[in-house]
Amino acid sequence: MTNTRPPRTPVVAHRDRATLHQLANRLPQAVIINAERGLDGIGTAEYLAKLTPSEVIRLQPLEAKTTITTEQVRTMIAMLRTHATVRRVIVINPADQMSEAAQNALLKSLEEPNANTHFLLVTENEQQLLATIRSRCQVLTLHRTSLVQDETLLDATSLTASERRQILFLAAGRPLLIRQLARTPKLLSEYQAIAADAKCILSTPGSYEALRTLPSYFTDRAKALQLIDILLTMVAFQMKTQPSPAHQPLLDRIITAETRLTHNGNVRLALLNIVV
């Protein structure tokens, strides 16, 4: 679809603004937008895609699916063979959810691009893309925003002082997540409950109470990743404020669990490895 409205400017760290401006002025043929969970990777892609009149083609997992299939990529490639009167921008999000076969199908389009066609691949971890894909793309890695930027995002909200502090802690430096938590009371409530579980796990490791928090996460990978994200935030805070030799081994276990989950490992075993 060709855009006519000016795009929303994404909230990015001050250090990323110059690079974003350069890309907007001269968009490369293929860009990987590397943005950890909670950063505005998709907003950045939409901004780059829409700043100049373009036909924007979006590729994402189909409803109730977790991967972008080879068939979807081939359908997109077929669309690119048709005539276009404006530039075309293909936004693939999340690009790391393309199957290996789908990535290989995309590779030929990156190797032999059509004129005036650009690809924006949004991912939380560029290393999950094939090396042959990465080698043909410029990489924009987004960084976390400052506390001043985070506080500005919350200035126009009606949050309580307690809710504001919680959001600034749980979503520090991640503007997309800050906005989601500030605008969605249900989501904030869910994060508060997960944070309570994370606090229990860290305060009583290996205990029955800590183990009892885990079963509700075993069948929900996304929720398990939220738990790990909050655990990482809390451990990092403890390492700064109350350093202990026990923190590094715990941090290593949490990072290992996160790696396993992002690579479709067993959720139950990954979480138990943190606690036991």
C-alpha cells in the first residue's frame, strides 16, 4: 500500500538519531534493524519506509503462527515482479522468525535486487539470521534511551507515582515497552504480577516458594521470556547496588535460559535451571 500520511517519528536514543537521519536521507537496499525487546524497531522501520512516498509490503507470521514461511516469501517475491510507479519497501518483522528455507528464498532478492526496492528486516537478535543474509545488509542497532527520555514519555500520563516508578524500572530505556505499559492497565498489572514472581525467585532461590511460581510459565513461552527479562533487570540492579559473588552465576543461568527459549528450547527445563 502506498503511504500518504507523514510517518510517526520513532523514539530512539539520542546516539541513534544521526544514523537514523542518514538512513532516512539515503535508504540502503537492505537494512537490518537490530532492536532488543521493548525498543521501537518496528516504529523505526515504518518511519524509514514511509518518509518517502512508497509502496510498503509487510511480511509477518500469519495469524496463530510463529514463523514466516517460504510460501510467504515467494508470494512477496512474485509481487516484486509487477510494475511499480514508486519505490517499494518490504518490512519483515520479526525477521528472525523466518524459517531457514524462507531466508534462503529471500537471499536471491537481496543478491539481485530490483531497482528502487528496499528491504527492512526487524529483529531482536541479528545473529539468528543467516550469515549470508547479514552480509548483504547494513545494520542499524538501536540502543536504550536515557532516563530523561523515559520520563518525558510518561509526563502526559495519569499514572500514580508508584506506577510511574515501576514502569521506569521494569522498562528502563525501552520506549515501546514504556508506552505499552503506560497505556494498557491490564498489561501493567500482568508485569507487576510477573515482577512479584521474579522477586520471590531471587529472594528465596531453590525454595518451594520459588518453584511454586514457575508452572504458570511452562506453557507460555512469551510470558516466560517476560519473566526472564524482569529477572535480568532485577539482577543487574542488585549487582550495582548490593554486589555479591552469587550474582554472576545466577546471571549466567538466566542468560542461558533466555538463549534456550529464544531458540525454541524446552520452557520448563530452561526455567527450572534458574531456580534449582
